[in-house]
Amino acid sequence: MNILMVLTSHDQLGDTGEKTGFWLEEFAAPWYALKDAGAEIVVASPKGGQPPLDPKSDAPDAQSDDTRRFKADEDAQKVLANTVRLDSVSEADFDAVFYPGGHGPLWDLAEDKTSISLIEAFARADKPVAAVCHAPGVLKSVKGADGEPLVKGRKVAGFTNSEEEAVGLTKIVPFLVEDMLKANGGDYSKGADWGSYVVTDGKLVTGQNPASSREAAEALLKLL
């Protein structure tokens, strides 16, 4: 089973002067859930190389068993430091794609034509697409075979407006994930803030927040 993971290359949190990127737990938890199940994983990003890590996700209070395992895992760190360029990969080589979140994807991957085409190719081939936390934002401009938004009429989850408000970034982000999914016709639902909540609709898996990362990867594995 070959799985593609796609991370952001964007490191600026709007015009705040602060750094952003991908969220460590949202990479580490799926990485180990998939690896331990025997998956071969390729990690890609728009620019390739070392993707930017959101420094807040590296804080002591954001650590989990998976992030601690990652920090002791030189092989996994090497893969992360050498992501391949997103424009060098093809849907044909993979059985599924997983997008970890962090705020970064809202700026680059949501508008990235290569990413949009890639997700559309996975959807056309009826292969699983999974995204967690802010990463459902990458579906913003993705169309289904009918030319309508891929999420239209489908059950979806993603970072909630109240969670965004809690981290104080409602006015900073280019769009709110919850609002976008609803505006695109998604049948949006959510669980308690900061609790694990994952929705599967056909071959589309979406998770609400960092706590949902491992469950989202497990849902993807069930589809495979």
C-alpha cells in the first residue's frame, strides 16, 4: 500500500510576523498509524525539502506519544527533511493521499493548482483522500467529476470556527475552514472542540483538529 502525504511549504502567519507551517502531531500520528500498518509513504510539499513546522506544535503542551516517537526516529526525520516536490508525483503511483494540517495549507495548498489537480485525479480514480484539521481547506477549489465542488452534498469535518476563535486567528487566516466547507455545499458536522472527530463519506475522510489525526489515518486504512 503506497500512500502520499502532502505538507505545506508556507511559513508566514499572514502579516503577523509570526511563523506557521504544518502541525507536528498531524504529521506524526498518521505517519505511525500508516507505517505500523505496513504502508510505504512518500512525503511531498510544493517546494520540496524541509517543510516549515508550526513552532506552536513543537511546544511541550502539544506533544503526544507519536510526536515523542518521531523526535527519536532519525529515519522519519530524514524523510521529512527531504520531501519531494509536489509537481514530481502522480496519482497513478499511490493508493491514497493524506493531507496533514497546520495553518500553512490555507495559504499555499488551498490555491495550489498542482495540489488541486492531484486531488481531482485521486477522486476520479476513486482512491481515498484524507485531510485533517486545517487541511480540509485544500479542498476549497477542488471539483468533482460533475464540475461541482468535491465536498458538495458530502459529509465533511474540519477545524471549527470556535476552535479558530480560541487560538485567536479568525481575522488572520485567509478563510475559515468551517465556513468554506459549508459555502461549497458540504454537509458539515463537528464534535466537541479539541476532541477527536472524523467523518468518512465514500472515499473522502476529514478530521476536525489535531486530536483527530490518528483516527483519520485509521479511517483511511479501513478504506484501503
